[in-house]
Amino acid sequence: MPSGCQSQKAVRKPSSNLRKVLAGNVRAYRKKHGLSQEALADACELHRTYIGSIERCERNVTLSTLEVLAKSLSTTVPELLTGR
């Protein structure tokens, strides 16, 4: 390792604003389609508590989860991540 480099990786934390945008959009699209958290979870093949944790801003979801959510909610990943 070159001198002057830190020996530990920096811990990255997701933006709380982006998590809030995602949470609000998932909830809004879910309600627009008349889905419960459980029904959305079933459509995404995820656990219902995971959907709840996304909506409470507790999760930093992966790109593949974003894709599944967007498809299940008939929208796009950019739409899920865009503030209103």
C-alpha cells in the first residue's frame, strides 16, 4: 500500500434525502396501484418487512432491487429516485 494511504476503507453512507425520495415514491406508486406492502413484496419476491423498511428510509437498496420495484410499480428507476 502506498505511504499516506489509510489502511481502512472509508465508510459510505447513503444520502438521507435520496432515501426519503425513494421511500415517498415507493409509497405513492404502491398506493396509486392499490397495493399493500405485502402485495408489492409478493410481486417483487421480497419480504413485506423489507418493503416497510424501504418506506421508513431504513434501507439502502441495491440497483437490482430498484429495478424490481420499478417494474412492479410500472415505472422507471429514475422516476423512483426523482423528488417531486
